[in-house]
Amino acid sequence: MTTDPWARLRWATPARIGLGRSGAGQPTDRMLKFQWDHARARDAVHTSLAVDQLAAKLAPHPVIVAASGAGDRATYLRRPDLGRVLGAWPADVAPGDYDLAFVIADGLSATAVQAHAAAVFHACAARMPGLSLAPVTIATQARVAIGDDIATRLGARLVVVLIGERPGLTVSDSLGAYLTFAPRLGRRDSERNCVSNIHGQGGLSIVAAADRIAWLAHQALRLGLTGTGLKENSPALLDG
Amino acid sequence: MPQFRIALGGETFSFDSLATVMARATPSRSGDHLAGIAATSDVERVAAQYVLADLPLKTFLAQPLIPYEADEVTRLICDTHDVAAFAPVAHMTVGQFRDWLLLDSTDGAALAALSPGLTPEMVAAVSKLMRNRDLIAVARKVQVISAFRSTLGLSGRIGSRLQPNHPADDLQGIVASTLDGLSYAVGDAVIGVNPATDNIPTAKTLLQVLDDLRQRFDIPTQTCVLTHVTNSLDLIEQGAPVDLVFQSVAGTEAANDGFGVTLAMLQEAQDAALSLQRGTVGQNAMYFETGQGAALSANAHHGVDQQTLEARAYGVARAFDPLLVNTVVGFIGPEYLFDGKEIIRAGLEDHFCGKLLGLPMGCDVCYTNHTQADQDDMDVLMTLLADARAHFLIAVPGADDVMLNYQSLSFHDIAYLRHSLGLRAAPEFETWLGNMGLTGPTGHLAEQGAQKLLEGAR
């Protein structure tokens, strides 16, 4: 057993340094670890969202189930435009007058949504006692901009989209939250605020994420905007 | 009235413009489908290829795909076209040009002489009629040499970019990954960091750390922090040790506008980099990155297929004598290149087109986790590109870029290409590797190389 010359440097980076080698190849255990991490990331991209399970976890809040215009995963990956618009929307939903609508979208990781979305929603709702919340929409094969379409139909002044982020090799269950004031079709990404990297492996905790989302939501409704005009590092946030 | 038509198998196929012929003739890829310009069937694609094969090469001089008045990239291409260099093939159709390129008698010298006479559109057109093996066979005839502190592109050699990215730009983390890469003999093309933020003070610190490391070990290579060209200009003004100026470029003026860059800015940056005279064996001071789909994702594609626009990006690059041009082939995602097959094809096309236009063409052999691809596909593409004599390939620790969250090649893969295919590092770097004890007498990695390097870094 030789000592690892990289031990002194390994703490400095999550990168796969000092793997050792078999000839010019990676040693078997390192190679298999990479294959394992990639398989988990792939599965996270292709796993379907268990909608009923998620809806049960959102109770007692009412839930609407919708789907984007991308009918399946293969279409979703090829056609980002179709993932941004609604395909299926229940006929019996009447528009209301809400401060805020939450949309939970599978995005590129249903694994992340299944693991964290309901908890993030409940934590946010608990921090928004004065706001009127629309029913929570669960949208499948969906990208961030689908929230604009949904919020318009629900009649909400602000939309928060909780969505599964593209899995990396190390973290495959990272959730993102996107806030858009006065949502409507054609909103640009620069008109949204984002809270990303919500996960349990060194990412943002559910409590910290809910604090930031709730702060941004209140500020957005007060100032009447989201995006580059709403700075997340404002002293008000840091003060708590 | 359609401009281009052909009758085949009892059916008539018509195409309303040159851009349509080009798009329909392109081997299938998701980005052209997303743009709504791809062939709608396999037979339509081949019909368009027949039409394309019969078009005179001169057609592309007479009919710019994007109007001269509307686009400075078109103006650059037209205004710098060398009519005398074009003469040997001026009478040919695209199909005849393919046949000529494949002839044994068409050697590297002939292709080098022809290069200024070719436009990106001509090169893209002929690539659409070539199979993967054709793209390799022609590209490997072309020698392009570029140099700064190392000489790249020489026969029997392949360069490598060491990419030591860190999610928080942690300096010790970046140094750790750099030492790891050097121990695999990687880094002769450049040691280049993608910073996690676009913050100028951070970029300056990174440049300083990389330059200190280079000087401490006296490594005959160049370093680069891949930040926006305007940041690099700023950094040069501040006296930061800028070896190479990096910029992402695309094939249309509108897409470059999306990158916040113009041809005039690139010229200013090249002049500034050259004024520092930091190169020792050469003065190629620019590093460009490109990738199919960049123009479409910026909604700046003018109805032109993504592979032709990619070749036009090389038209931009060649105006500034780069040390390195890199197609980041699988980075942009499955909506542009869906799977391993499309990525492999695109990588070979990009390398072929760049080489034919006289560029020091390398590749980031890579993919994201939502693309239908895996490391086996990367193994195939890197081996093919090495056989096609790619200028350089990119490598990261264990193939996992922990900042950009995608997979590239591992440092091990550069060692594989050198050990298995008998390829060598740049000569200056090779000598340094030997002196450092990182490689043995055969040029293969030495057993205790990493330990020696780490002891030196203490």
C-alpha cells in the first residue's frame, strides 16, 4: 500500500484528481465510479415524475395537473420551444385573482422535484401568510417559461417555478426556483430571478432556499418587478 | 419559381434557395430540425446532395447565403477571398471538388496553397457530400502549424489543453488540477481556465497564479483565462500576464453581437496581445471557441444550417492568426446535436472545415448529461480526430468538469492517444517533460512522475 501523494491537495477541489492509472487507462474502481455517477445523472434526466405521489405530498393545497406541448421525453429534449408552452390544461379551471402561483415542473431532473419540491413549497407557503396562493400546478415535460403560460391562465401577479436542474455527475437532484413578475408569453430570462442549487449535498438547504424565495416574492410584489432590477444581495435579505 | 430542382426516381424535388439546398443536404441533426430547415425525409436529403454536387463552386461567390450589406462576416469572407489561390478549383462543381480533394495527388502543399481561395460556404458544401472517412482522409493531409511558447501541429504530434476549472475559482483547487494534468503530460497547447464568474479581479488573480506556476517550473506552454475579449483588453491594460486572448465567436454578425463582440474588437484585442510580445517561438496570440448551434440559440441564423454557420465562424477566426481554434462540439445540448452519432459527425465536419480553411483546429470532445451520448462515443471521436491529425484536444481531471457540469476527455485519454497511436507532445514541451522526469525514454508517462512534480510544488 503506497501513500497517496494527492492527499494533501484533494480537499482543495471536487475535481477527480489523483485517480492513478492502469497503463494509460483509469483504474477499474475509478472507471466504475464514473460510470455509476453518469448512470445516476442519466436516470435523473429520463425518470418520469410520479405526479400522484407529488400531489399527495402537496396536500392540503389544491393541485392542477398539466403537461407541456412536448408529448414525451425525446421530444422534450429536442424541442425546447414545445416545453415552454402548455399542451394539456384542464377545461374546468377558471382564472382567479392571485398574488402568487407556484408551478412545479419536472425539467431535466424529476428526481430533484420528487425529492425536494413539496418541502420547498410548504416552507415557502409558511413564509407567505398574507399572500393569496393559486392552486399549485404540476407540469410535466416542462421548461421554466411554461410558468408564464400557466400564471396567465390562473390570473396570478407573480409565478414561482420550481424545476429540476440539469444533473451533473456529482449532484443529480438539484432543484432551481425561478420567479417572474407579471408573467406572460415572451418574458426573457433577464426578467426572472433565480435561486439555484437547492439540494442536500452541499447545496442550498430547503430552509435557506425558502427564505430567499419568500424574500424575493415579497420584494417582487412590493416593487412590481423581477429580473436584473431586483438584486438578490440587497441588505434587506442579509438582515433576514 | 424554385431556383433548384431535380428529378429522381420519378419524383421532382425543388428547393427555393441556395440556403435551402445546403440545409436539406446536411446530414440529419436536431438543430436543423429545431430551426425547421432540415430535410423532411432521407430521400429529400440525398436529392439535395445531388443538386449540391452539381453546383459550381463559384455559385458561393455569386450568391452569399447572408447578404453582404447585412452582415460583416459575409463582408469579411468576400473581401478577403483570394481569387488567384482559388484558380486551381475555380472550374469545379462541389462534387468534382470532393473527388479532387480525395485524390492522392492532392497533397498537403496543394491544400495549403488553396486555403485562402476557399470560402467557409464552399468548405461546408463539400463536407455535406463527404462521409466520415472522407472527412478524416482529407483533413489528415493538411498541416497547420501555430506557435507561441510551444510549436503545435507538427507531424506525428497532438497537443492538449489542460482545463483545470473549479466551481468557485479556488486557487489551490485550480493548481491541484493543473499539477494533476501536467503529470499526465497534458497542457502543451494551453493551460486554460474557464472562470466561474466574469469578474475582472478574479481573472487577474487567476492569470497571475497560472503565470507563476508556469515560470516556477519553466514550462514551455501558454496560459489563458477564458474571459470576454473586453475583459482581456482591460487586463492587458492593467499589466496582467495575458498570453492568449480568448473569445467565443459565431458565423453571423448578429450572433457575434449576442456574444458582445465585433470584428473590430477582435482586431483591437489581437493588436494588444501582440504588443506584449510574450511568445518565444511564435506570435499566434488568439484562442477562439465555436460550436454548431451558437447562431440558432441566439436566434441569429438567417435560415442557414448550423454546420455552414459554424464554418463561417472559422472565416472569422482565420482573420486573426490564432494559436488555437476549438469546436466545443457536444456542449450546447441535444436540441442541436442529439446523440453520439450527431456529435461524432459534427466533430469531424468541424475539424475538416477548419483545417481546410487553414486553421489550427482542435476539439473539446464532450457531451452533457441530457444528451444521448456517453464516454464510449467520446472514445470513438477522440480516436478519429487524432487519426485526422487534430491540432489539440481538451482534457479535464477524470473527464468530469466540475465547474461547467459536462463531460470532456480525461487526462488519461491524452496519454492513451499518445501511447496507443504513437503521437507525441509539442517538441518544446516534450523536452521539458523528459527533463522533469514526467516521461521516460520512450516518451510514455513515467511511473513516479506525479510525486516528483508534487515535491517540486511544495
